[in-house]
Amino acid sequence: MRTMHDPVTEFDLVAYVDDQLDPWRRVAVERHLAAHPDAAARVMADLQGRDELRLAFAETLPPEAPATRAAARRLALGLGRDRLLARLAPMAAVLVLGGMLGAGVAGLGPLRVPQVVASEAPPVFVQAALEAHEAGRLRLSMASQPAAPGFDAAEIRAATGIRLPALPRDWTVRDVQIFPSAQGPSVEMALETPELGRMSLFAVRPGTFRVALPHETDQRGLHVAWFQIGEVAHVLVAEAAPPKALRAAAEGLSRTLY
């Protein structure tokens, strides 16, 4: 039996996506992914593809047969554990059953794939970011609440576990505050930018490990772009910035965390 101290292999990553690892080995893989963002991004892409297939067939397919799943896995392993084939292994059972349904086996009729909503609902921490943005804007409007633009990124990380991205040189920090949230302590930064205007950067540890590229959305009349690198999620909230420009800014910030 492999332990947490054994090197993480490509087969471990495939087994992680396929939910075939024991809890101790999953922890080892997640620790490896936290230290290797490129591998983490590939794994997240695999997980997304797996989940999209599950969602597409959830309403039309019966539970997949264990024998079919095992045969698909043996086929992939027998062909040298090539990464592409390994990614197809857990999908093979779904495709086989889909073909059977399409041919009308056992009178089930043709396969009907339900509509899949491509857009992803904003995570819970996006709502926390919007609330922090409103509180920060109110704070800056009050003469009795002086702004605190100075901050120590290393101290914040030591105290909260939140790593902040490096900001562009032409961005001005107007205020930095530690806010409570449902996910724990968070950091709210009020910013002034030459191209995007006034906006805020919210950072929090949502309690899950994930590598998510920037997504943009509109919430409460505000433009929002969020991303997550490992255990820390970041949200940009702007009042007038074009969504594409805001997403580009989020992509630039995310690259400073690799």
C-alpha cells in the first residue's frame, strides 16, 4: 500500500479524478497539487469534463454496471496508462450505455440528452465579496472612519492563511480591512485604478481546494470577476469596469500567485 510519502504519479492523478483513492492517498495528491499549479489546473479540467458527462447523462442513464466500468479501466491500463486513454476510461461505461440507449435496447427508446446549463453559478464567497464591497464603500464615505491603506501582505498571510496577489504598480490602495465571513476571516481591499476605476479585491479561504480560472458575472448591478488558486479565492468587484477588462485584470492577478 502506498503512503502519503510515496511520490505522486500520473496514475495517482487519474485515480484521483476517478474517485479511486483512499483518504490518505487523496491527501497526498492534494498536497502535490497545491505545490504544482500546472498539474492542479489539468486535474481540475479533468474533473470538469467528468462532472459535465455525469450531468449530461444523469437524467437518462441507469447506474453504470461495475463490470463495464472495470473493463474500461483495464483497457486503459493495458494500453500503457497513457494519459489520454486514462482520461477516457471512466467515460467508456457512459458511452457504452449511451449507445445502447440510442439503439433502443430493451425498449428504452432513443437517447435523449437533457439541456446542460454551461454557465456556473457564482460560489458563495462571491456574495460575501459583494457584502464586503458595500461595507467598504460605506466606510470610505464616513469621515469618522479613517481609511487604512497600509498593509503587510506577509503578516496577513501569517495571521489568516490568505495570500494576496501582487498588484499592478499603477493601482492605488485606499483601504485594507479584515472582514468576518461565513468562510472565516477575509481581506477586503479598496482600490483605485486608472483603467477600471474604483473597485475592490476580496480574498478568503472557502474551505475547499480548487484551481479555477477567472470567471466574470454581474451581481447586484456590479461587475464581478472571481478565481481560486488552491485554498484561497479572490473576487474583484467593480462598478463601471467593462467585464472583459475586469476579467483580464483578474487573470493578471491570478498569474502572480503561481
